[in-house]
Amino acid sequence: MAAAPDDGTPIPGVFNLDRVRLLASIRRMADLGAEVACFGHGAPVLSGAAAVLRSLG
């Protein structure tokens, strides 16, 4: 997953080939209730990361 350079919104699918598995993984990460999320590319989500991840799918 990557984050958009302009506003830091996570972008699913940029480097992933299996969207079904990607979205299942995002849901599992959201269920962890994290406040912060860091990505391989782009800025981190510094607050409310679980809610941001849930909004992706």
C-alpha cells in the first residue's frame, strides 16, 4: 500500500495484484485498532489509522 503524496490518503492496489486479498488484509489491519499506520511509500497516517483503513474497503 502507498499513501497519496498530496494528502496522505492510503491508496490500495498500487503495488498489489490480488485486490480481494488486499482488501481482506486491510480489514484485518483495521480490526487491530491502530492509531498510526506507516506505509512503504508516502506519508504515515498519524491519527485514526483504523478508521482510515476501514474506509478503503
